[in-house]
Amino acid sequence: MAIKFDAEDLIGELNTVVKTQLPYAGRRAMFELANIFRLEAWPAYAVNFENPVPFTTQGLFAKADGLKVTLSFDRDAPKGQDPARYLYPTSVGGGIYPTRFTKALRWRGIVPSSYVAVPFVEGTAVQAEVNQYGNVKPSFYASTLAGLARRGGLGGKRTKTGGYKYFSIPDNRSGTKLLSGDSSRFKGAGLRPGIYRVKGRQLDFLFGYETKLPTVTKKWDFEEFAEITASEVLPSLLSKALEEALR
């Protein structure tokens, strides 16, 4: 994506003296524009998303290089879960980005590669593990994976899981019996595909399985955001930089 602006279109006709200072003033204006994108414009825009986390509102990368500003979300993130990946579907519409949790279930051989795990947020068990942004806490995903690993005999760490035992329907790991041990008491109960936890007589449905990625509609346009922001602030930034250069 490239958006170009002409100095005279932004601030009017320039005389010869002013034009000699344009390269210097342009570089100053681009530096200020990058800061505005990163520190002001994007945080103000991102709050329009539903319960955005700080990693989203602070996730825009803006770098000035001469008369150019580069914008992106490509930056280091824990295990690749950066804003560039999870925001992309909402900017174009289509299938959502598979979560680390879904990838872990696939990698461990618990579910087929076409399966997607979706938290059952309507259930009280999951509701108790939702943070202030409306997202399931990372610790809940971790404890669920730890519980499934122990049941599957995969040598997972003995992470505390509150006395709960976990099972998945289906569970494609070799040597794992689908309805044995802790889940045998629920055989014939018509359990739908997903992940469950058991404690005594209590059975909690934690995650359901979808066989294809959920989709979202297009909610915003990155190029439109960049162009509108630049059009609004660049004229004043360039005019100010030229005035300072001509003093």
C-alpha cells in the first residue's frame, strides 16, 4: 500500500525560496507524522474495536525514513500472535486467524487439522475465566492443555488444574480411549464434540469444536485510516516545519 501527497496540493503554491527548504521540512513533517500515527491516531482509532487490549491499541509500528512513513503491525509478539495476524481478517472479511490454543490441540494430535476450538463463553465455567477485556484468560487455556496432556499420557507438566480432569471428544491420540476412566460415567449422555472437565459429579463444557474457521465481516480499512489521518494532520505539520526552516 502506498499513499502519495504533493506538497503544493497540501498547503498551496510554493515560491522558489520555500521549495529549497522543502526536503528538510518534509523530513521533519514525516517524523512528526509517524509519532502522531503511533501515539495518537491509532490508539484513538483502535478504541472503536470491541474491548481492545493494550497490545492492539499500542500495536501500530510507524517509522519515518526521509520523505516516507512506513506503517505496519509486523513486530515481535509472543509465539507469533501479533496484531497483524489477528486484525487482518477484520480488515478484509473472511476466516479468523487460528488461535495458539487451536494450533496446540492440532499439534498434539487431539483433533484433526480442520477443527477449531471455540470457548463456550455462555457457560459459568468459562465466564469465571474471562478478563476485563472479555477474553478468556491465558491461564485457562494453559490449564486445559495441561489437563489434556496428563490424561493423554504425553508427559505434560504436572500443572495444577484445581482437581479437575479433562477429556476431549474426539481425541485422536494413539493409546487414548475416548470414553474411559473419568469420562466413562458420561457414556451415552450424547455429549457434543468439544473439551470437558470433570470434578466429582460436576461436568463442565469448556470448548466446542467447529469444523471450519468462523468468519467475520469487514469492519475497518487500514488504507482508509492511513489516508484520512495523513490528510488531516500533514498540511499543518508541513506548514509548521517550513516556517521553522525559513526563520
